[in-house]
Amino acid sequence: MSSSAAAFDARRWRPPPLVRSARLRWLIGLGFALYLAVALGTLEINWLRVWEGLDRGWAFILAFSEPDFLTRWRDIRQGLLESLTMTVVSTVVGIALSVPVALGAARNLAPLPVYLLCRGLIALSRSFQEVIIAIFFVAMFGFGPLAGVLTLSFATIGFLAKLLAEDIEDIERDQAEAVRATGASWPQWLVYGIQPQVMPRLIGLSLYRFDINFRESAVVGIVGAGGIGATLNTAFDRYEYDTAAAILILIIGIVMAAEYTSSLIRARIQ
Amino acid sequence: MMLEVTGLTKRYPTGDLALKGVDLTVAAGEVIALIGPSGAGKSTFIRCINRLVEPTSGRVRLNGEDITRLKGRALRRARRRMGMIFQEYALVERLTVMENVLSGRLGYVGFWRSWWRRFPPEDVAKAYDLLGRVGLAEFYDKRADELSGGQRQRVGIARALVQDPELLLVDEPTASLDPKTSRQIMRLICELCRERQLAAIINIHDVVLAQMFVARIVGLRDGEVVYDGRPEGLTPEVLTRIYGEEDWTAAAPSARAQARGGPETDEERLEGLV
Ligand SMILES: Nc1ncnc2c1ncn2[C@@H]1O[C@H](COP(=O)(O)OP(=O)(O)O)[C@@H](O)[C@H]1O
Ligand SMILES: [Mg+2]
């Protein structure tokens, strides 16, 4: 007792450092600083272009003060409607595909081969950014909203099926077991033993994914997959920053409205 | 014999030998209490009967039918003849009381009927009557997670009985309840078994509660039956055989009967039910 109390000095106590050896600590710090300096050196920043770019950026910011909704209103309207349609269709299709994939990707439901297949599909969907998938589908099916819908549906699987599968793996086992003990068939067991336990999460995730899909629909449009993104891209190409500003304001407004309503609904069902 | 279990053995994949060749017969309408320390294999035993757990070897016959080899539809039909009641109630918490009770009819109705909650009116009426019988008639549209422990167990009892079972498998029905509610629940289960001539196996770790309500007691230890007989036979020596060394005089029936004038005959035991 007394010997350990003597070894402990209350004034000198510090938490133990992440890296124990002081030499190694300095080495790591120096190495990192050196790397940063060299990396910055290879960037070859052209200060003249940065200067011109600042100018263009300023013009863009000025355009926000007087966004032009009217000149291209028909294009904007069509783009927005197309994006909304893409969002709704891809979210619905995505959910319809995600639910069976999630069942297959839950270790407590699926046999090993099915599990591996569904987990593989999810991993595939998650490992590619939407834009890359969109480029692939545009190459396959040409420009337009079909490529966008396919992209967003596929991306929805990676998101929704993964999180839903995790929720299914976390269910209360005896609730499900009690349903099995009544002599229920497998589909009845899913509907009575599993579904009620994961339904709030499924609804919450679906609403959340709806938001994401709308936002992404603007992004994938830039690579030619239809929607408001395509309209936005055209406006940039024509240096019509006032129209682009109008489009961005509309996107931000719609995303915020969707996020607000979906968080309201999610709070309701928890 | 209504239920005949012979040589029932269960080895879990982890290597635990939970049952070592258990033989047990239960007559129609007979209620038995299965006692034993935690880990003795009580839960495993009743789960092997309705095949929530697959037995490693041995036979289970229900009214002559071997149910250890059944698969698919035949297994589900066998399961609906056995109602199960759980320690933690195991109600589906986000469903209503009525939906929970009606889930006891799933073995009888088709998928789409159960999906749309369109159960036959006779089933709904039966479920409502049972809710009345367990004292929860006005609770049918409440969500299961709004109920107290004792109320949930009553719903669990109604769910098991709405199956029209021949046998009840009851796993520690009172282990999560206070002493008074425990007695009420035990009394309710035993009354219902008597009313309906139902056989039951009741796992229970409370020896006194078992002696109070049940006329035949089976003691399980380390996966083996070490006692099968009347509650009066649970002498301190027998309790030591079941549970291990401890001072059992307070739980042994002779001492208990003198102290509290508890039931000594089956008639008195049934009186206690009413
Ligand atoms: N799912 C399981 N996997 C592995 N071993 C188990 C499992 N369930 C129970 N066991 C083991 O089997 C033995 C009996 O357990 P159980 O039937 O739950 O006993 P009781 O209900 O009498 O407490 C214990 O040793 C326990 O560790
Ligand atoms: Mg147990």
C-alpha cells in the first residue's frame, strides 16, 4: 500500500502518451511534416489561374444575389420534375429490392451461401460512388433518366439492405421463437416474428434514403443520367450563373424541406 | 400415454451435453413440474419436445406419433398441438394484445389471411374469450409493450391456449415476476389445465411454488432425471440430490406443512386453486 502510494506523484501525473518512445514520437512528427512539405511542392500551383478563378467564383457568388428563375423556367421545371420522378421510382424500386437482399444478408435467417451472395451484392453496391455507377449505366443505356433510376436503385440496395440486415440480426430472439412455436410457416414467421421488430427502422431508413436519392439525382445528372443535374450542368456550360444559382437554391430548398418532413415522420414512428 | 419421451439426448455444437438420455411419460391431463438448478437442462428438454431445439438422439411421441423426425408442414402441425409459455413472456412487443393472441392461430390459417389480419371470426371470438378468461378483456387493442409483467404473461398464456393444444410447455413462467403475481400466474395455468384436461410440463426453479400447485414433480440434474414422484417425497436428501448440498429443512414438505398447514393431499391442492 504505502510503497505504491510513494511511487505515485499526484503533481507529475500525465496520461500515458499514444506512442511510448519519445524518439519514435519525434520521428513520426518530423516525417509527417517533411512529407507534407514535399507533397505541397509537387502540386505546382499556378497562381495566375488561381487569381482568374477567384474572379469567376466571385461572379458566381454575385449571381446568387440575383438568381434567374424565369429565363430557363421551362427547363428548370422539367429537370426538377424529372429528378423527383427519378427519386420516387428509384426509392420504391430500391426498397423493393433491398428487403429480400436484407433478409438474405441477415446471418440469423439465411443459410451461408445465400448470406455470402447477398453480402457480396451489398459490398459491390457500396464500393462504388454513385457517379461511377452512373457513368457505367449511361454507357450501357445512353443518356437520360433511366440510367439515373438504375444508379439510384442500385445504390439504395447498398445502403438500405445493409442497415436493415443489421437490424434483423439484432432482433429479440425469443419473440421470433414464440411465433415459430405456434406452428407458423416461414413467411408467417417473417410477418409476425420479424417484421414488427424492424418496421420502424425500415420506414426511417427509407425516408432518409429518399432525401439522399434526391440529392444524388442532382449529382448523377451531371454525368448525363437525367434530372435537374443535367439542367444545372447545361447552365454552367453556358456560363448562365444566374440560372445555375436559381437551380441550386431550388435544390437546397427541396432537400431541406424533404429532410425536415422526413425527420418529423421518423420522430413520430419511433 | 399422451407424451412419451425415451432416451432424449442433446449435445449442443459447443460440446455441452445438456440431456443424457431422459425418459419421461406424461398422461393426458397430467400436470408435472420440472425442477432443477439452473443449467440442469430444463429449457433444453421442453424445447426438444416442440423442436425449437433439435434433439441429438432419442424419441418423442405425442399421442403415439413420433415427432422427432417430422419436417415442414407435418412439424408445424405437431407444433400447433403444443402451446408454449416463456419466462420473459416473448410477446411481439410492437403488436397489439389481440394480434399476439391471434398469432397462436397461425398454424391454422393461410398466409394471406394472417398478413391482412383477417382471421376467421371464430378464431377472433376464441381469442377474445380467452383474454376475458385471463382477465384482460378490455386490453385487446393495447400494444403488448404497454403491459406489466404479470399482464404480459397472461397474454402469453392466452396465446398458448388459443392454439387448442393438447400439451402445454411452460418455461419458468414466474421467474421474472414478484411472489404474489407468481402465485396468481401459477394458479391460473393450473386452473386452465384442469378446466381443459390439458397436460403440461412446467419448468420451475421455485420448489415451494411447485409443491403448492403440482401433484407430480420431476427433478433434473445435469441432464438426468434424479427424482420423479409426489411433492411430499422431496425430502432434504432428495433436494440435495437435485440441487446439491444446502440446508433444505425450510423447503422440505414435512417442515413446510407443519409450519403453514399447506396441502397434503391432491384434493387440498386443488382446493388451493379455487
Ligand atoms: N444454445 C446453446 N448452446 C450451447 N449450450 C447451451 C445452449 N443452451 C443451453 N446450453 C447448455 O445446456 C445446458 C442446459 O441448459 P438449459 O437447458 O438452459 O438449462 P436450464 O433451463 O435448466 O437452466 C447448460 O449447460 C447450458 O450451458
Ligand atoms: Mg432455463
